[in-house]
Amino acid sequence: MLVEELYQPDRKRECQAVFMGQGTKSVDEFWRLAMEEHPGVQQVMAGGRSYVGGPVTVLGEKNFRQTYGDAYMHPAAARAIFEERGWSTVGAFQTRAPIHRSQEYICKLAQEILDGLFIHAVVGNLMPEEVPGPVRFACYQTLIDNYFNQERTLLAAYPMGMRYAGPREALLHAIIRQNFGCSHLLVGRDHAGVGDFYGLFEAQTIFDSLESGALEIQPLKVDWTFWSHRNNGMASLKTCPVDDPEDRVIISGSKLRWLLRNRRGHEVPAEFSRPEVMTILEEYYSSLDPKSFR
């Protein structure tokens, strides 16, 4: 960065503007929960004394290209592939974790109604307990190789970190994928959230508050999805005929990570993820020192 500006930030104002959810009852409640549970807020508040600004020259692209090859692409490259494949409507799936069955279901719903699916994996900085980028990317690749129509699917890596800002980060994700040429962003349950900090569908309803035409890209909103034993397949609150929690296997990335860290006495249900993905994850977690688990 060529530093052209130096200024003192109002960190509290920044955090409240970026991270405070619609369901937060008060500013005091926000700060009480945020300093205990929110990594994005904690990162901002622990930053240095000043902010600097100025034009940036990217120096780290070589490392990403060495790791991810052609999957690391700029917007112009993605748009060229969409055009070459004849995709006029493209659904972007932003992901920071290995894709489990609920997310696979969402992706395939998009493929049913759109020309193509753009699985855009965040491979920048995440929370320490999350799976490293190269391991996650291997999970994505094996899933696509075995269970997706590869002519209708494009996998790419994006060197962005997560802020876990929930609804406002969903808007940022939409703008980024709009730049890449996507027509829709898949928005499911608790998009870009952390723990129970945001309401389950705040990242969907925030799009309703935008002025008409504010974005060219549109959200593709999907209800809470799960495995239904009665249906013997994936379902959602809109499609499942049984209002019986015992019928459902609720699938989430955080629950899958917990099960993989605590394998003794805790079997990972087959409905959580595909066996090829589980093999990669089990090998990764087996290589870790159990003392490193939180």
C-alpha cells in the first residue's frame, strides 16, 4: 500500500454499523454478546491505533495461483467462461466450509432453474478451528467430480477472509458475485453468521430493505433444509409433510466440525455428507493433535 491517509477510527461505531443484527434488542446487549462470541468484532476492537488508506498493489497472487491453479480467477475470466458455456443466468454459492448435504441440495435447486452454478470458495483467513483452504478445496473438487453435472458447474477460489457479519456480509458477497457476472446469490439459513448471533434468515430479509435496482444480482432464498427420514431424502420446511423433529437430521457445518473433533462415541450420520468428502475430512482431523481442538 502506498499510504496517502492516516486516521483514527471510531471502532465502536464501525462495529455497530457493520455487525449489529436486526434482532439485537439494545446496543448494550450487542456489546455484551459481541465481545464474548463474535470474532469479527473482536478483530476490529483488537486492531492497531490507526487506520491507513491508499492505493494497493497485490503481491500475493502467486501463492494463490500455486495452490489453486486456474481455479483462482479474476472476474473477467469467470465472465468469459460463463459466456463460452452460454450461461445467461448463474447462481453463485459462497462457501467457507466443506459442503454438506443441505448445501449440496441448495446448489442443485439452483441448477434446476438457472443455466449454471458458480461455487465460489472463500480461501482467505477464517477462524482457527475451521478447515484450511486446500483441504476444503479438495472436498469441493471431489464432490463436483462425483455428484454434480460438471458442464453446469464451475468451481473457483477467492482469497477473501470472513468477517462473520451476517446480513451485511451477505450484501458484500452479492456485490462481489455480481462483479463476477452472476445473476443470483444463493442465500440459505444464517448466511455468513457465527453461532446464534444473527437471526436464521436476517441475511435474506436484508435484501428486501434495498431500493429497487440497487443491485443487479438477486438473492435466491432457500428455507431451512434437512434430511428427512420419512422422505428418505433432503427436504425443507416448505416441502416436508411431517412436523416431527425426530424425523429430521439437522445438518450444519459447525455440527459436522464438532462431530469430527469428537469422533469417540459420536458417529457422523451418513446423511451429513458424501463419503468421498468424509474421507478427506477424517484424514485431516486424524492428523491433528486432539489438544488443538477447542
